[in-house]
Amino acid sequence: MMAYDTDPTLSPIGDREDKPSLDDLRHATPQGILRAAMAAFGDRIALVSSFGAESAVLLHMVSEIDPAIPVLFLDTGMQFGQTLDYRKQLAARLGLADVRDLRPAFKDLAAGDPGGNLWKTDTDACCHIRKVIPLDLALQGFDAWITGRKRFQSVTRAALPVIETANDKTKVNPLANWTKADLDAYVAEHDLPAHPLVQFGYPSIGCWPCTKPVETGLDQRAGRWAGSEKVECGIHTPGADGAKDFDAIGEGL
Ligand code: SF4
């Protein structure tokens, strides 16, 4: 039994003959959520993936629905070499046809981080140049994006809704309700390759200067910006309209 809310009167949306009802998303499987969102937004939705420790699950799910969906990857210039290799190998294995590498602008690096060491003194500014600005630009062409965030990852994500809005865009979190056991079972069932750093104790993988292995029993994201107050890179900061639960969005999707 998976960890999402279940209702025996509801079947997964994607398995239905009739038009998907977005009202049912809270009870749907991740695949049902993805099918409904991808059908609702068409070519105006993208998946944002870090090609990190658990990314293979969501990438595999979308590849089975539409391998041509745009996949946005933040190639910050500070990714582990293993992540760049994994991104290429996994995209090829899954047949993903439109993976886009988002890189920071040369002018922003020249002005704000000419030495490539801004992460040592101002991680928020570094993330802004290398992640927030490139993603904001890339998302201008979309109305919605899919993320791989889960509630179990950290206390700061414990109330993550399946659907939210930020900066006038809809964010879809199909795996919000899933547990680590759900993910592991899916990986085993589909024989998905692991990120090479997982075996070395990295349960969450970002840029190399800001990612450390995590001891057993700590939050999955405890190794991100370890030793500082920072817990998110800035791309998931709620916008002026804030985060909303699915019920508040209703037919607005
Ligand atoms: Fe810079 Fe670290 Fe943010 Fe990567 S995670 S953009 S290196 S501060």
C-alpha cells in the first residue's frame, strides 16, 4: 500500500475512460497526477529535475507518459561530475528527448561570481545566479512545472501539497505523499540505476561545494548547506501568491 491518501471509490485518474477530474488528484497515484497535469497543460508544462538521488523515479514515470516532455536540469557549473554523467546516461536510458541544460549567464557570473567562489561567502547570492535566474528564464515558456519533492525529505517539506502555486505558475508535486519505501519499491520494480553517489552516503545531491554525506537517522537534506541555516536554494520559495493546497485551486488548473 502506497502512502498517498486512498479512497476505494476512486481509481487512478490515468486508468479512467472519462476525462480526468482534477478534483480527484489528492487521491490519485503519482502517475495519475502526472497524466492529469500533462493533459491539462499540454506543451505548457515541464519537469524540473536535479538528476539526483531519487530523480530516476519521476523521470521514469514521465518518460512512460510522454518522453518528449521538456526536462529542465540546472547545470550550475558546480554539479558533481557523477551527476553530469548520470544525467546523460539516465536520459538516454529513458529515451527522454528534450532535456535542457540550464546554465548561469556569463554576464551574471562575471559581475557576481568572477572567481567561482561566491558559495564560500554568500550561498543565497550564488544560488540566485546559478539556479534561480536560469530557472526563472526557462520557466517563462511554461504555465506549470513538475517537481520531485517529497514530504518525508525534511521537516521544512512536511506540509508539501500535491498542487501549489508560486509566481503565477502551478507547481505539481506528484511524489509529495510517497515514502522512501515507496520510492525504493518503484526503483526495484523498474530496475532503475542509482545515482553513483548514493552508495557513498549522499541521500540528497546538489552542487559539490554544498552537499555532504548524511548520517543515518538525520533528515535526507541534512547534508545540503550543512552547518548553515540555509535549507532551500531559492527556486522553491513561495511567490506573492504563496503556496496553496489543491482544494484552493480546484478548476483553476
Ligand atoms: Fe552555489 Fe552552493 Fe547554491 Fe550551488 S548550491 S548554486 S554552489 S550556493
